[in-house]
Amino acid sequence: MVAGGGRNGSAACGFASRCVFVAPLLVLLGVLLPAQLQSPALAPDGARAVAALSGGASMDSAIDAAVNAKLNDVLNERVKEEVNRRVSSQLEAAIAAAEERVAEDISARMQKEIANKIDRNVDFKIGKALGGGALVGPSLLAEARAPALPVPSPAPPAPLAPPPVGAQASNGGGFDTNAPRRGLTCSGSQVRAPKDHCGTGEKPCMDPWERQYLASNAAKLRRGMDLLQQPGCFPHGVSVSTMGYFRTGSTLLYNIARLWGALGAGPGLVSGWGCADRSAMGIGVKGQPQESCSFICKDHEFKEGVAKNSAVVLMSRRDPFYSVCSRKLMDVWCQMPQSKRKGPTNWTEINTYKRMCKTDPVVEKPETIRQCHALMQMQAEIYLAREKAGRPVSHDMLMESYNADPHSEVKEVARGMGICEEAATDPALVEFIVEMGNELHRHPDRSISITQMHDVHTDKQRKAKCSNLAAWMREDDACRAWMDANASHLANQLYLNAKGGGQTKKKSKTRGQSAAPSPSLVPKGLGALPKVQATCKGPQTGASKDYCGSKDDKLCFSGWEREYLQEHADELRPGLEAIRAPGCFPTGLTLGTMGYYRTGSTLLFNVARLWGALGAGESLVAGWFCRNPGELGTGIAGSDAETCSFICKDHTLKEESQDLKLVFMSRRDPYYSLCSRKLMDVWCRLNQEGRAESATWDEINAFKDKCMKDPEVESKETVAQCHALMQMQAQIYHDREKAGGTIAYDMSMESMARSPRQEVQAIGKAMGICDEAIHNEALVTFIVSMGMELKAHPDREIHLTQMHDVHSESQRKAKCSNLREWMARDEKCREWMEAGAAHT
């Protein structure tokens, strides 16, 4: 019944006042009723209502006709709207499909443009600071520092969603990269991170090429994936900051870490540009929903809280010439210093200066050195901030080392992240990540929103634009020392100055020799000497650039050694003539110097290196990491490099280095080796073997604190470290014997300390050098003096000597007073100590 009607509806409508009420009702009915008819569930009720209103006896024919007409009009209108909606929906789907194909390219271009603008803005401020002349003391980058990335306000944590339907099939090969991992109770979507980070929404942390590789190589990757996802293998809750000064390979380093993370953490990974404090995101924080999620980021400087709270910091570095040249090729170059400006910003003035700088060597040379110092300052600040927080840099990847042996660097990154050894060294996983790096180099412009990649420069570009830069950089003492040390922070003058260990700048009287060594073996003053018996030169081996001897201007003598040669020319002459005489030095020598950690293996390497440099001259290649001599051609009959020699240092006898003609070992009172491990903070690491879930970083740090304070716990750590070194020694001997070889010499560090001359002679004899040379007093004195110089100045020319810190008795007394007693309580350690660490 219509509201307002009496028992006879038609009579009621006969009054004008009542019809006035019905008319608006019909209008309202026309608006509301079609909306109900749109719902399939309500359509029958709507039809019945229409029937009741239109066909009831209480409604007169006029109202019935009006209602039906109105209903037809509304239905027709709604049909048209529905047709239009469905057509629009199909059009939108087609447009969305097209947009999906180009979305990645649009995102890539945006990311690239944003990165370029940020880079230019930062560099403008660096140039401004450089113009003020601030190289030491206050941070060069203080003005360039951007505020920490804003963290979105916390949202209520969503429950961990199951993997999307079809995810397994879409990834192929039976691998579901979206499936929750064991020990993982968090999804990346729960993390309070910027939306452009992968893992926070619909954007995965593996790009299309990586997903395709995973699908195509499923069988090969199966074992590694199973290992990586075992409880305790991947450190869920880890935060990894990949850092580096500009243009060092930090993006490659980031992608290596990202892909390890994507494989290990799956849907629990969040990753991207800009390192924020992980505690603000809840990652690794006990009791937070995001506790077991992982965060991997890339940045060039630490924002607030990052240096202290990042569980892992990875660094990258590179021959500074390439970094500085890349800056020029990117046109981040010749920015007018503020001190040279006459007033407010004048772009005509600025551009005029830029053109002049690029064409006038008098102006461009100081610009080159300023750029070098700016990069040094960036590196120094990262290390200093991390050290101030009392935390280490877990791995510092040298780009030249990656180019020489990418597989080893990929493993080291995994170890630095805390991934278990079995997965970190799985050949298929490592190969996958190496191939990812190759793909990045081939196609840097793909999936930039995930990879953060930028342009890759070529040697042709460098030759055209950067031909003078290296020489200009070497004219500056600080830049030259940094270059010679492969950009090690331990040779960074700005870092050393801030640490209080810098030296007052002064010109060396041998600056000419150290800056640009003569291609001749021996400096001026020794006169003509017999040529070495080798017919090849180091560059013919094709060895990587970080090996000494691999380039004509990179001989295997340090600056100190060249100076010694010159100053002692007369007394050294007979020995040099002897060692270069036919048949004295064994041409084609391949020698690996080995040892478990902290045994004096670096001193052993340098004694062998200097014997080799004296005898083999320009035919010697030497350095860290023992590789297959067959790859270099050294000692291989018929090879162009047959008569070249190769001397290397390593801690493991890898399968590819089994063909070395000679292998030497070093050993030391195990107490000193263990104490050095403690002083280097390689100590009290939580053993996660057998755990159902990976430990959080709070748990790891809590264990470390307890271990360092509780003698009962630390005594067990001491014995475990002792057994680990015993295992390293045993493994080297076992591998050498398995390959059918022997250890040609085993140097005791205590014997070297007591009788250095006899040890130097014994090493020369084991190398196969003739008696006349090894018993020459002047040569032996030279090599013994070199060892003393290494101890006095371990931080000089590290790229050549491979030296590290030398610990003192006062340090041992302060930190290691109980270790010997704890080791003696273990029968195996006690017997090993009493035998002078002999492998038998």
C-alpha cells in the first residue's frame, strides 16, 4: 500500500494533496529501484515490487502506466550504461595489457632520470665544497648529505599472504620464489619501506631475465636452492647496506647481494636504492612482525642510524682512474667552484668556465685531483662511520678482482652476508649470479627499477676522453698512493689523517721512481746487467691487472725496494749477476704460498716475490689468489708465456690451482694465530648449525656480547677456532697429496723470527735458485730488510705486498691473556701447540 493512502488507494489519490505526495515518490522510485535491479541477488525482489506497484488493484491505470513507462525508461538507460561499462572495461583491459608491456621501460627511464638529477645535485654540492678547499677535517660531503629516506607511517601489519595461485608455474622448474621460507614469518609487504623498493608490493626482487634463468636451469639449481633454504643457512632478518664511492661497481655489488637475498629470503626480501635504518622498518627487531624480513639496499653515504644498525656493510672499490674517468664521461666534471664566482648564479659564467676547464690542461689537472680527493673522502667517511659504530665492513670488493675471478667474489659476498658455506660455494648458484652480472653488463638499461643500473663505459670512450687523467692523478702524492694500493682505505690519506695516522706531506727524493717506475728491472745506478733468462714478459700472461707484472709499468718491486736497490747498487751487483746467470733462476716457475689464517703466509709470499723479482724480473707475475697456471701459460711448454713465472698467495688449495709446480706452507704457534683472529674481531660468532630457524641479528649480537664476557663460553670458542685452523692446515696438505704433489717447504714463523737469514736462504733454495745466489750476503740482507720494512709499515703499497695489520704484545696482553690456557685444556690443540703446529 502506498504511504498516505487510506483503505482505498485510488480514492485517496483523488485528492490533489495526496497526489502531490505520490508524485515525488514515483520520482524517488525511478532513482532507487534501478540501482537495486543492478544487483542480480536483488533482481527478483525488485521485479516483485514492480508487480505489486504496477498491477495492484489499488493503483489506477494512470499511475500504472506512469510507473511502467518510468521503469522502461530507467531499464533502457541502465542497459545502455551496462553496455558502455562493459565495452569500456574491455578497452581498459586492452590498454592495460599494452601499458604493461611498456611500464617497465617507463619506470626505467624515470629511475634513470631521477638518478641523474640526484647525482648532479650531489655533485654540484661536492664541487661547492671542493671550491672551498676543504679536503681534510670537516666532511667534504656535509652539504651534499640528503636527509634520510622518509619512512611511511606504520600501517597495521597484514597477515602473511599465501603465495599467489600459479606462482610456482610462472617461475618454472618447480621453484616457487614467492613461497615462504623456513624460518620466515614475514612478508615484504609488511615492511615500512618506500614503495619503489622491490618486495613491498607487486614488484618482485627478481627481474624477468633472472626468473627465466631460474626456470630454465631448475634441475641444475635444485641442490643449491635446497641448501640455501635449509634452516640456519640464510640469515633471515639481515640488513645489508652495499656502499661505495661513485662509479666503483657498487651497483654490481648491490645486485649480487640482491640476488642472493631473493634466492634465500624469497617473499621476505625488500630491496632498493637508499639505505634507511632497518630498526625503523622493524627488520631484525625482536618481537616485530617484520623481524624475519630482510633488507638489502644501495647507497653512497650513510644516513642516520644506518652505520650503527646495518647488520652487514659491503663496500666496493676500483682503480681510481676508472672512477674518475667515469665521472668525466657522465659530465659530472669541471663545475665552477663557488670561490671563482663573481656574484649570484650566472649560467653564462658557469658554462664558460666548464668549456675552458675541459680544454685547458692547466685548469683540468687540478679538477682531476679534486675529483680524486672527493672520492677518497667518500670512502673515508663510510669506513670511519662504520668504525665509530664499532662494526666492521664485512667485505670490500675490488672491481679488478671481480673481473679476474667473478666466482670467488660472488662467494665472498655471500659469506659477508652470513650465508652458510655450503650454499655460498654451490657451483650452480654461483654461476647463476655470475651470469646475472654478465647480463647486467650486456643490457644495463633493462629492469632498472630493480637493478638500479646505469650506463657502462667502454675503453674506447676512456681513450677518447681520459687519456691524461691517470698521469695527472699520479702527480698528487695522496692520489698516487691510493692508486698504487688499488684504492684500499688503508692507503687513503684522508682516512689515515682522520684516524690520526696520516703523515705530513713531503716530496720523496725517489718520487720519480715510485710515481712511474722505469720499465727496466733495476733503477739507475746499477748499470747494465745480464738479461733474465726468460723470453717472455708478464703482460703476455694475460693476468688480471691486480697482479704485479701484468702491465709494463707495474713491476713486482715496491717503491721502498727500488730505493734500496739504487742506494745499495755496488754491494748488490754480484748477487744480481749471479741470480740472472743462465741456469740460476728456474724460468717458468709456478709457486703457491699457503697457510692457515695469521701464520706469516704474507711474509712468506713477499720473500718468494722478492726472490722472484730479482731473478725473473719483468717475466714475473705475482699477487693474491692462486689460479691455474695453465690459464696464464706460465711454465706450459709451447706457450708464449712458457718462461714467465707466477707466484701467488692463498689460504686454500683450490681445484684450479692444483697444477702449481711448487706449494709452500707457513705455520705459527697457534696461540698467536688465534689471538690475531680475536683482535681482528673474527670471534664469537653464533653457531647456527642444527637450528630450525635462522638467528636474528639481535640474537647474534647478544651471543657475541655474552661470549666475550663469559669465560666458559669463550673457552669453547677458543677451542673451536683452534680446531678450525687445524682443519685448514690438514685440508691443504690433503689436497696437495691427492693431486700427487708435496709441500716443498713449510716455514715456521718462530724459526723466521729467530733466524731470518737462514729462512730466507731456505726459501730461495726450495724455489730452485742456485746456491751462489741464495748465499749472496747482500741479496739475503736485502730480503731480510724488506721483511723488517713490512713490519714497520704494513699499510704501504698493500696492492703489491698484500699486507695487513701487525699486532703488538701489548694488544695480545690486553685481549688474549686466557687463550693459551684454554687451548691447552683440549688434547688436540695442546698436542698441536707442543709440536710447533706441525701438520704431523
